[in-house]
Amino acid sequence: MLKDWVKTKRPEDEEINERLAKSRAQLTGMQMAIKEKKLPVLVIFDGWGAAGKGSVLGKVIKNLDPRFYKTESLSKPSEDEMRRPFLYRYFIRIPEAGKFSFFDESWMGEVTSDYLHGNINQEDYHRRLTSIKRFERTLTDNGYLVVKFFFHISESEQKKRIKELEDEKSTAWRVKKWDHWQNDHYDKCMDVYDEYLDATNQFVAPWYFIDAKNRKWAQLQVTEILVKSIEIALQNTGRAAAILQNTFPLKQMPRLSEIDLNKNIERSEYDKQLKELQDKLSDLHNRIYQKQIPVVITYEGWDAAGKGGNIKRLTAALDPRGFEVQPIASPEPREKNRHYLWRFWNRLPKDGHITIFDRTWYGRVMVERLEGFCSENDWQRAYNEINEFEKELCDHGAVLVKFWVHIDKDTQLARFTDRQNTPEKQWKITDEDWRNREKWDDYETAIDEMIQKTSTEFAPWHILESNDKCYARIKALKTVIEEIEKKL
Amino acid sequence: MLKDWVKTKRPEDEEINERLAKSRAQLTGMQMAIKEKKLPVLVIFDGWGAAGKGSVLGKVIKNLDPRFYKTESLSKPSEDEMRRPFLYRYFIRIPEAGKFSFFDESWMGEVTSDYLHGNINQEDYHRRLTSIKRFERTLTDNGYLVVKFFFHISESEQKKRIKELEDEKSTAWRVKKWDHWQNDHYDKCMDVYDEYLDATNQFVAPWYFIDAKNRKWAQLQVTEILVKSIEIALQNTGRAAAILQNTFPLKQMPRLSEIDLNKNIERSEYDKQLKELQDKLSDLHNRIYQKQIPVVITYEGWDAAGKGGNIKRLTAALDPRGFEVQPIASPEPREKNRHYLWRFWNRLPKDGHITIFDRTWYGRVMVERLEGFCSENDWQRAYNEINEFEKELCDHGAVLVKFWVHIDKDTQLARFTDRQNTPEKQWKITDEDWRNREKWDDYETAIDEMIQKTSTEFAPWHILESNDKCYARIKALKTVIEEIEKKL
């Protein structure tokens, strides 16, 4: 694709200057519309080393209001980023609604250089290509404009530029070993880039090649394409997207109404098992730290089902330096302005650590669905988006344990009444709890659908029968232990 | 992709019946909305032989109003279709706005079977994949809903069904040699299908796999996916799409203002050359028929530039059995209801024949642009769509000669005045001609842009300097002869 790309002839300098002045003014003028329409714009600058990505990027943002954009230099993942799933560092940097993010190098640079250096084999490389396609698609499906530039220069031009940079004292530091390696292996790199660009040239986020031999001409190409892309995105109000078919293996799961809630445990047996299991989990916590395995444990469940007490029995066994509990409330404005998975990507554990989520990304297909906080298209698309998200976690090597803490309607009523009547428990019960209770049937429908559609083989739901809270606690501990042991 | 597809578990019969009744009713109810919103819906049924595509299709349409759909059985191209570009037979059958077309087998069947039988080599196969992707994209970009089903059954299930069909006298005729071949080479076919499905699984027109072991279950899957896809398409009002970057080699062309219109020819020289060139063309007409080369000659130009007389000098040399002149006026309602290229696909010559278009698909970027008959996004996208269209023609082996018949503004005025003042020429001049003349400058801008963006190496524009009509006629003849000789 890059190999047989045919450049447009470069216009005369005078024409370039005129058109540049015009398109720069257009871009500047668009900032308010982008803000008003809450359009998030992600612009990525990929391409050959020494092709001038950084300097063109510098020119493009020169006339923009700094409140409306961020730039990110993403050549190499940090130590810290290396310890999280591959897409983490990109996902957390996506723009806010109404703003730009400019990336100096993207996931392309990282993945292709890993592949070229043999850090990842072909199978991993292709898995990453799939991840990237999904990532870009979920952004555009969610209303993001994604504009991808590839800065192209010839082998001889690259050689010349590297030499020029090195000959000048003030710029010599900008030449990296990687630039030399790329130039020495230009043809090999070209093969890999060509394949990559072809594989990721999706119609929702197509590639734009930039003839980067002349800086000003490159700047003009970038600015004009950007202006046109934004124009289209601002017109395009209907952003409903296809609901993709599930492609992941699913586990057969019962409906909530089929679950036997009479399970219980004797108090003495409970005390005994609790101690044994907590000791065991405590030991495992050390071992996952040594093996650098990240663990994600998620809790969803009915109000008053006993999530809090259940979580406490887990954390009691854990070294406080190695875990975090993340209580998830309504999204804050800065979270609402981003892709709904953004705030969860931001809260992922480092390798070797445990994060427990008290409520999760499944809010998208429960409360957001039932309260109309997102469109029907949004929540219907979310099952697949969530499965893809969890696939990323599991492919990264994480242990992922998802709990649904289950009680029946009568038990909830008894606990609500008890809370209301017990002064020291009254803070635990609000009007909202009563309102949610009225929607029990709608919730049950949504939860059944959620459990059916997101119990993948790699991340199935575990039901905790919690009419007897002690039974549920023991089951949670056992499940977490079992799942961690599978990975050790 | 198909290889690692995981089926959803089939529900109980009772549930299937309930859901089927519901989704069938939904589909029936949607017909009016589809009509009102003028949504064209193309549904394709691909998959293994004997997988039950036809019988499920029969069930799906059973409750639809016959005025709202067409079905097409597209297993093998006819003799006649073989003589046109590969996509022709599909393009001419796309649905009208507000209606369904159901295809029993699509381009997938044709291309993969050609490849499996060695009728086309790998290079051709990949070129066809590219064509198919472009085809599907230009449909969806233009507001079409394209829903693609692949009916999947196992090797043993296919064997069993073929046997059942053959054992029954009334159905034995439905088993084709191809079905046996496919079953005998199931793994080989699977490899090719898997690659094909992956390559064409575009987000704008994704694949849906249908577990076809049970007919009723297959019918339910199809109906529910169809209902959901239509729901989304009906929501989606903003259908502006990305303007893709040109990927074809372009020829450097002059602006209209740079063209020397003083070229002329002596009358005696004209008479001599005209006869020689017409004799030569007449001879070539026989040869292209023998070699089965299709020829497309297109005329665009200013009003009163002399297109008609120019065309006459060409056709005078041609055998009437082997050519057609297609005068292009405003689109008729049935044409307006389709993709703007549809009416031109319908008028393409057979192999060995010549079609001369008096005005063309370039109306999209001239009159439709200037009169606001299409959106800005539509005509901006059209340059690439047209280049892709012409690439299809050239890849098929056609000779394509595009003429712009050029005069200056004074010459037009002189000819208009002459027409007005000469009773037998008055029919040639209308108020619209005068109105268009007032927009000369806007047209000039549009024409310059058109010539720059659509002069590909494989289909460049030829300018006919027509202040001296005789000069233009000789040049047209010479150009056509030259272009045909290149292909012989």
C-alpha cells in the first residue's frame, strides 16, 4: 500500500504559502465548533525516523489555543507502562470531548519496532494488529475522530537527514540508534510498514500518507487533511454504528431466576474455612507479586447484597502495599467527557498488584441502559466492547475474576428495613436504593442479558449466592484462590 | 476468522418460535420506515453449498410486501455478463432507495470459486478483493445498508445434506457438481473462505456468520440481525463519510486558461485527413470486435463546443451493429433512487463493442456540484469513486478515452447568437444554456479541479481545442485510433 503510493506533485512555494494561510485559519476557526459539538479529535503522527514528524506537529499546533489540545510524545513505553496491557498508555491519553490530542508516534511505532527487533513473534504481532483495529474502531464508534498520518521519505533522504542532524551540535541528540537501524534496514522496515498500514487502513480511520521531503509542503498536507476530516465529523450527527457479532467463546450460564439461593454454611465451619482460605490467599499474594501477575477482581450485585462485607474478607488477607479497592460511583465530568472505558483503563493494576472494583464497567449495560444515560446503540455495542476490553486484560496475562453478588427480593427488603431501623446503619440506605428496588424486574432482564453475553471462556461471571453472606464470602475466597492458582 | 468462530448455543424450539414471531413482525413493520427514509437495503446470502441459503431466504421474504423487495439468484455469471467487468452484474442489481434486494450468493461465491478452480491466479484474486472492498464501501458511503450473511455447516453435515437432496427425486436437480467438489475439498475451501471473510470484514459492512445446521434457527439468526441492522441504519442520519486520499498515479494536466485555442486546420487538409482517419478507425472497429476489446469514449464540454458534430465524425466510421451513442440527460426517478454510477454501469458496452457517452458520470462533480443536487461530501468523495470506477473498466481490458471539448467564452457567445438567429438551429439553444453561461467561472473552477483529480495514468483527460471544430474532430479521431492501437 505504501509501496505503490503515488505522491501528488508538490505545488509552487507561492501556492503552498497561500493555501497554508487559509487552512491554518480554518483550523483555528474550528476550535469553537469542536468544543460546542463536543467532538474529541485524536491526531497521530507516524512515519520514518527523521521524517520531520515532530517539527511539523510543532507548526500545526502553533495557532491553536493551548486549552484545546494536548501533545504526547510516545516513542517508547516507560518502565511503568511496560507493566500494563499494551494499549494502556494510549487509552489513557485519548482526548477529552471537544479537544485535540496530538500523538508524536503511536501504537504503530511500538508494535512494528517490537516485531522488527524480534521482541514479539508473528503470532503476537498479528494479535496486536487485531487489538489495534478494535481499539481504533471502538474510538470511532464512540464518536471520536481519529486522523492517522504516516510521514514518508526515501531511504536516501532519510540518510541525508540523519547526517545533517548529527553534523549539527544542537540537533545531534535527536538522532537515535533506532533511526540508524531503520535506515540500514530500510527495505525490511518498508515490508513491515506496508503490511501494517494495509491491515489497519480501516474506513472508519483511514491512513493518510504525507510526502515529507519538504517540511512546509508536509505541513500543508497535514493541515488540509485535518481541516477536511473535522468538517466531516462536525456534519456527521448520526453516529450509531453496527453491532458486531460476538466472536468469543461463551460459557453457558444460568438465568438469575434459576439460581438456588438456599445455600448456606454453619458458623463454626465458616470461621474455620475463613481463616484457612485467608492464609492461603495471603501466601498467593506474595507469589503473584514475585511472578508479576496482575489480578483484577470485580464486584457487581444487588443493593444490600453484601458486596462490602465480602470485599473486606478478601482484603483482610492482603498486604496493603499490594492492592487497591476502587469504588466506582457516577462518572465525574472529566470521565463523562471520555470513552466510558477510559476511567477503568486508568485504574488497572500494575503487574504483580491486585485491584478490586466495587462496581465496574458493567454500569454501561445496567444503570446507563436503564436510566437512558447512553443510547440504545451505545449499550448494545458495549457487550462486545467489554469482551474485547477483558480479552486485552487476559492476553496481557491478568487474572480476572468477575462476581455477581446475588440475593432475592425478600432478602433485600429485610436488609433495607433493618438498615432503616438501625441508627448506625442508616447511612447505608438512601432513597435511590428504594427507587432502584422498584425497577427490580427491568434490572433482572438487563443482568440476565449481561451475564449471557459477557461470560466468555476467558472471563466468565461467578455468581455468589449471598442470602447467606458467609456462604458468599467463602465462595468468593475459594474462587479467587482457584483462579490465581490456574495462572501460577 | 470463520475457523475460530464460536457458535451461540441454539435456544429451545419454543424460544425460537417466540422470537421468530416477534422479529418477523418487526421486519414487516419496518417496511414503511425504510420507504419513508429512502433507505436501500442489500442483503446477501453466502455460504457453503447445501447450507440452506435459498430456503431460509424464502422464509425471510415470505412476510414482506413484494413491492418492496427483489431477489436475485447469482450463482454463475451468464455468457452476457462474462463479457463485462466483473462487478457489473452486481452493480446493476443494487436495490432502489427504500427497497430491499436479496442476493442468493454474491461476488464472494464467484471470486472464491474462480480462485479455487484456478480460473484466476493469486494476483487477480487479490485485485478482485480490493475491488470488492471498494464496491462495498462506495455503497455504504452512499447511504446503502449492506448486510452480509455466511451460512456455515460442517463437512459431515454438508455431505449428509447433499445425499438427502440426491436421494429425493424432487430435489436431486438442486445438487450441483460444484457442491460435490466443495465437499471433497472442504478444508481447501475453508482456507480460502477464511481468508476472504477476513479480508472483506469491513466495519462499514461486517460479516455475520449463521449457524445453518437447523433451518429455523438459521432463519431466526438472519431475521434478528437484519432487524437490528435496519434499526441502526434508520437512526443514522448523518451519512457523511471520509474523503479517501487518492492512491492512483495522476498525470500532470494544464488548467483550462492555459490551453491554446488558436489551433486550426486548413479545409482541404481536413477533408483529406478525415477520410484517412475514418477508414483507419473503420478497420480498427473490426479488429477490436475480433479481439473482443470493449471501448468507452466519453464527451464532456462547454455548451455549443461542438460535441455533437465531433461524435458524428466518429460514428460515421463505425459499423452500426457495433456501437451505441448514449446521450445523458438528467437522471430519471429510478436512476435518482440509486447510486449515481448505477446508470453508467447499466450502459457499459459488451466486449468488442463501442459506447460513446454524450455527457457522463462527471456530471456529479460539475452540474450536481454547482446546482447543489448532491451534498459537498458527495461530490468531494466522487473523484475517488470515479477513479475507482474507471480503474475497474481499465482492469477489465477496456479502452477508455475521455474528451473535454473546449472553447472560449467569446466563441460560445458567437455560436449561441448564431443559433438564436438561424431558424433551423433554434432548437439547439435554450434558456438553460444562457443560465449556464452566466456561471462560466464557477464551472471553470469545477472543471479544472475535475481534470486535475481524475486524469489518472490509466484514464487521462484529452482536451479537444474546438474553437476550430475541424481541428477538434481530427484530434478526436487521432486520439481514439492511438488509444485503440495501444491495446491491440
